[in-house]
Amino acid sequence: MNTTKTAQEIKDFLVQLAVNDKLPSDLTQLPVEGIEQVLNESIKQFRIDNEENERIERASIFLCEGELSIKEQLALIDAQAEIDDTMTLDNVHEEVIVWEKVEYSFSVRSFLEEIDRYLS
């Protein structure tokens, strides 16, 4: 989670309250809804980023870095899943490099099921 960005967004929220003359002089009366919204958005983005990192980490067990990063290869695989998820993983694109020990053992669907299995 990017705490600096979150802190800046909370600060911006408070500044906007002050500019609009809605910042209470008694800060115990400060409405928490805006801060709560900023925090919830930050947590949501953290979860999205974390899930993407977990997918990349799991995919890296089966894919090898080459001209394309694991993240870029995974994007090609995800795009292929939208077209035809029965295709053999090795045939998705010439730059998708499957680890030799598992070559031709995954379809796009079975690969994505495997790497997404433990995601929330």
C-alpha cells in the first residue's frame, strides 16, 4: 500500500474541507466518511496490486523471462483466454516461454486455473 499517496489524499480531503469552510474548529466533530473513503480506495487498490503480484509470482513458476517479462506474457495469455482458452499454452505467442519441464502440459484455461487457484 502506498501510504504516502494515501496520506496525501487525506491531506487533500482536509484542505478541501478548509477551503469550503467545512472544517470544524472542534476536530472531534470532523466527519470521518471522506477519510474512510480515501482509506477504502487505498485498501482496494492494494488488494488489486497484491493479487496481480501473486499471479505474476505463481506464473513465474511455469514461465521463463525472455523478450517479454512474466507480466507481459501473462497479459498475452489472459487475452488468449478471451478468444480460445483451449489453446495449448505454448502456442499462445512465440514470446510466451514455458518452462521446459512443463511444456505442452497446460491449456490456457488449465494454466490460468492453476495460477489463480489460491487467489481470493
